Amino acid sequence: MGVHRGDCGIQPAERDHARNTAHLTALRDRLIAGVLDRIRGAELTGHPLKRLPHHASFLFAGVEGESLLLQLDMEGIAASSGSACTSGSLEASHVILALGYPRDRALGSLRLSVGKGNTDADVDLVLDRLPAMVARLRAMAPISAA
């Protein structure tokens, strides 16, 4: 007499892992492609393919990340500037600096994450609003860097 576990021993997160990963990767890739296509001078940080399925990080020349975060927040879009370790800090991300980016570029970083509850409409909202925000901040910068 053996023990038959069936699906009873598998947690929902484990059972749905492949489907959730595919969903997150598709949203992330759509977000990355849209940002790089729509915002002149946007730069993806990290490896273009070897990355977490839910994570996208960008640098925007001529933009101060904290100002961008305020505008995104006013549109109901949650984001961060720099690494998760430095959330809430006005300093350049030590991770971005360690990748070799100069401090002035690192200050224009933006980290976006998608979750299993996010949809194409959520990505569309970011892609609709972010380019104008970046353009507005660049226009206000003392020296346009893009």
C-alpha cells in the first residue's frame, strides 16, 4: 500500500509556475520592446534575454528618476528607480553604478515589474504615458542629454 498524492501535494504556485512565467515573460518583453521603440535614447540595463521574467530596468538620459516616479505615481503606475535595495533613496542605484554606468546616467534609472495579475492593458497604459513623461522631463532639464 503506497501513498497516492495526486495534485494534493502540489502548491498552486508550483502547479502554475510555467504558465505564470510565460505570462510574465510575454508582458515584460512587450514592455521592453515598446519602451525601446517609443522613447528615443532609452537604454535597457542588464542582459537582453537572461533576465527575470517579471523585471525590466531602463536608463533615460536627461531624466531624473525620482521626478519620473512622481509622474508615474500620479497616473497610478507603480515603479521604482534603481534596485529594490535602494527603493526610497535619492541616490543612484549601486547596482546600476556597478554595471559601469556613470552617476548622471544612473540617476535616470527606472525599474518596472509585472505580476501575474497584470494584463496587456497595463503595459499599454505605461507605453501610452511614459514617452510623454520622459519628453516633458527632458525639456525641463538644464541640458538635454538625449
